[in-house]
Amino acid sequence: MDSRCLLARVFLGVLLMHSCEAARKWDYEPMSLSSTTTDPSKILIKTKIDRIGRGEFAISATAMFNYTTTEETMVECLVYRSSSGAEADYKLLPWAIPRQTFHEHLNTYYKEVTMRVFKKCSNFPYFEGDFQPPFPKMNYVAEKCALGDDDRLPEICPPGFYKIVFKCFGKNQPSWSFTAVFRLKPKLF
Ligand SMILES: *[C@@H]1O[C@H](CO)[C@@H](O)[C@H](O)[C@H]1NC(C)=O
């Protein structure tokens, strides 16, 4: 089950698609969102967790994207799980997005997962067919995105803390990263 299982799959497109239509038996709570940048005039991400109801959460973010991506712009994503939440307990899971070019990422994980999930709640680039560079320089806004609504989420997920680290970097380009920690627990009926 492990390999099919994670909110990260929708959130950052970590996993391959294996559709599972049954109702999910777990709840999630975002614990923290953070980002880094080596040049805030080129890329600056701000994130916020919104509580939208009892046990219901949404995520808001802005990203000022102000540089030109090239074939040398690379991304990768790593996922860790900790059963206790203790930092020392996090173990790398085999669900990473292997290092690949940003443009390749847009045509695969981004398009299959991220673009679909954020379609209704953000102005993230939406395209059909192949992505045509360049990635538009602009201010991106995601407003109260409820990630748990996705109908392709797995039914069962091992409880615990999941840390997703997305990194982007390139020759003569800013390096930036985005880290999200989610707590998954069994749904109370
Ligand atoms: C965007 O980048 C240009 C130069 O590359 C810079 O002059 C401008 O101040 C940047 N915009 C922001 C909002 O930092």
C-alpha cells in the first residue's frame, strides 16, 4: 500500500497515478509549510495554512516568479515519513520525483497531478498538450486549496508525519525549495 499512498501525490505530484475511487479512510492536517530562496528578487514563495472548519484545512500560497527557466533548470522532490513526528525519526521513502528538468517535470508530474489539483483554486499555468517554454514570469496565487478533496487519493494511508521537500535549482539561477509537513491519521467516523 505504501507506494500508492500520500497526500504528496496530489500536492506535488510525487507518485505515479494509480486511481483509487473509494472514500479515503484518513484525515490530514498540515503542520507546517516553509520555503527558501537564494534570491528573493527572482523567486519568493509565501505560504499559509487556513483552518476552514473542524478538522478541515486548506493551503494558500503566493509565488513571485521572476526569472527565466531553461533546460538547465532542474527539480527534485524527496518524501520522508516519521511515525512520531520527531525530527530524528524521519526516513526517506522511495517515492521521490527523481532529479529531472523543470520543463520535463511540467509535462509529467505537474501536468498529471499539480495542475489538476490546483486548477480551481489558483492561477497556476494550465495547458493542454506539451508545455511550451518559457514558464511565465508572474505572481502566482493559490487561494484556500483543499487538498484532501481529490478523488484519486488512496483509500488507505499509513498514519504518521510526512515531510515533502521540493527543490529547484540550475546553473546561474536561484535555488529555491518548498517544504511541507503533513500529519495523517485514521478518520474518525
Ligand atoms: C525582477 O527581476 C528584475 C531583474 O531581473 C528586477 O529588476 C526586478 O526588481 C525584479 N522584480 C521583483 C519584484 O523583485
